[in-house]
Amino acid sequence: MRDETRGASVSASQGPKVRFERERGVYSISLTRDVAHMVVSIIGEGTRSERIMQVFHTLANAQVPIFLVKLHRTAVSFALVAADLTRAESVMKMAGMSMRTRSDLAIVAVIAASMRAVSGVMVDISDALYAAGAHLYGTGDSHDSVLCLIEEERADAAVQQLCLVFHLDRKVVRERNLTEAAR
């Protein structure tokens, strides 16, 4: 039996067979400038969970948004708007926490439909970043993207390499500056 409304064959025993759009692969790149990174030690009194929550509450009370959060055995790392770094360092010091920071970073995001179904994309991204001389400080991913935290000074070279690898025109690259966006 054929269900014309769905464009799929229907079997009485299996239900409708659904055809999905073929994966389109990488179709866009996003470049976000003015990103900072902080690694906060969570060694100290209390449980690991309590120390992690102390980091989050301290930043939230100071109205410092964070993203690309990673929980490590002895630290919490995250990205933030570079313009918020001084305030974040100050409140973390007041809370008695030690940290390491960098403020000269950018995020290059590779966007693809159904990213998790596209095999080999992380190898291609890593190879492109290596060819551009960019160091990878952190990653994040979702169903349709891979975010790479790299040095801002290598961001343009990284975007150029990624465009070459994924056969994209520079016109599909979206750029934004977090400091300007925060104003």
C-alpha cells in the first residue's frame, strides 16, 4: 500500500516507512569574536558538586553569562564574553577561587544538517584547524553544529581552511563580535 500524503510505502505490519532528506553536509560557518575562557579550580572544602555550584552561583550573581561549560575532575572550564572577564575574575577571587584565563579567543562553528549523522566531519575540522595553525582550546556540539574555541588571531585562517575543506564560499560565513552584541 502507498501513502501518497507522506510519499512513503506503508506496510500493515511495520507501519509507515519514512524517507528522510539526504544529508546535505556542511553548509555554513559561523565566526564569533571577543571570547574569553576561564578554568576554575574546584579543589577545596565541600563536595565536588557543591564547589561546581559555587562557581555557577558566583557568576550568576555577578550577571556573567557563560557557555561551552565543561566539568573536569578538579576544575570547571567555560567560555564567556571577553568584556565580562575582569568582572568574572574579580568575583571568583572574592569567592576564594583560583583560576586561569585567556581573553584572545574566538569560536568557529561548523554547521551541517544532522551533524551527528555526518561521519568524518570532526577529522576534517581538526585537519583544517591544524592547517591554519590554530590551537583547539575547547569544543561543543549540537545536532547541527560543532563549535571550536581557538585563538582569535588564527580565526580568519581557520575559516579560510574550513571553507576550502567543505567547499564553501566565504559568503556563507556569518560573523559577530560578542562585545558589540552585548552593548
